[in-house]
Amino acid sequence: MATGIWAAASGAVAQTSALDISANNVANARTAGFRADVSVFRQTLVEAMDQSNGTQSQRYAVSRTVEPNFTMGEIVSTGNKLDVALTDERSFFAVQTPQGIRYTRAGAVRVAPDGTLTTPEGYAYLGENKRPLAVPPAVKAATFTSDGRLQINTEPFGGIETTSKLLTVSFERPEALVKEGNVLFRASEGSGMPVATDVQLALESLELSNANPVKAMTGLVSASRQFEMVSRVIEAFSSIEKRTATDVMKKT
């Protein structure tokens, strides 16, 4: 079989991955806290010795990795008292999930029926003591200060600042964090251990997705065309193989 078909096939697989990534970026262009995925392609030269005639044949493969883009998204005012946004691109909120502690840029805080402060998906935001933040059941409203401290509304006496504070962390190599779903990240050996940080928060605001919808759509169209082109190359190689096999059968 011609070695070129393997290069074309690896290209098709790569473009399939690029299609998936671009489609996901488009779908989450308005998801608060979403970090756009970036395709990283590395071309690898594989040298193999053809034992039949002692010559070398060269085959190209493409290895693919996906890395999140951690540039900041736009911060917009929402008017929601519990919405908060991180004002630097290296910090994360810590949340408790059934799989353990995860990290997120999303700051759309909700009050669960039991008073726990959670993400819209129901994961509890953690305080500096790594325990879920919560407000007393009788409290109907709460806010945060710019340094992340919880403030409960005790009208008519005004807000009372509590000792509870949102846990914010940073990593030595955030690019090595493992993405889980759309807005959660898991620490890895490469990212290093989370380190507690003091971050100023934008209040009553959310950080939007950093996925550029126009760029994502352009990537989607480009990957579709590239996949179509590579598919035609594969079909051409397949046709050549069939004709060659037919010619050989006729001669024998």
C-alpha cells in the first residue's frame, strides 16, 4: 500500500479533531467562564526500512493535543448581587464536585435551598478553609466584597461582613491543567499544586467566554474544507490501489 495514504489518513483524523474543537468553541461562545480550546498539531517524521529493496520509506503522522486558551474574556456587568469575576487571568475559584476539588473561572454564584453557595450546576464554592461556603437559612440576600469576603444582608441594619472568604488559587503552569467539561479544570502533575492567592474581584459582573465566535466559525469552515480535500486524496490513493491490483491480476 502506498505510504502517502497514511499521511492523508492522519490528516483526516487531525481535521476531525479540529472540527470538534471549533464546533465546541462556537457552542460556548457565550458561556461565562469558558476557556476556548486550541488545537496543537505536531508533524512527526517516521522512518522505516523497506527490507525488500534496502531503501528507506518515509511516512508522516500527525499527533494532536488540545490546550485551553487562558487569555481573559470580557468582563460584563450583570447587576446580580452574587456574580463575581476574577480580574487577573491566572487565578481560579475552587469548587467541590463529586470527583473532588476542581477549578473554574466562572463566578455565577447561586444560593442553594440549604444556603450553600454553588455554581449553576450545583457545585459548592469553597472558602479558604476548603469547606463549602454557605449563608444562614434565614438570610435571603448576600453579596461579596471586592476581596472575596462574604457579606450577608441583615436589613435594616445593613450588610455584615463575615469571616468567610472565597478561595482563589493560581498554578505555576496553568496550561497543564486538565479540562473537564466546559468550565472546570483538574490539577495535574504538570500544573503544580494550587497556591492560594489574593485577587480583586469585579462585583456584580461575570467574565464571559474568551472564544471568539467569528474566529471559531472561520476555523469550523476551514477544517471542513481541509477534511473534504484530504478525503479526496484518500479516495484518489484508493482508486490507484484498485487499478494497480486489477492490472496485476490481468497480467497473471
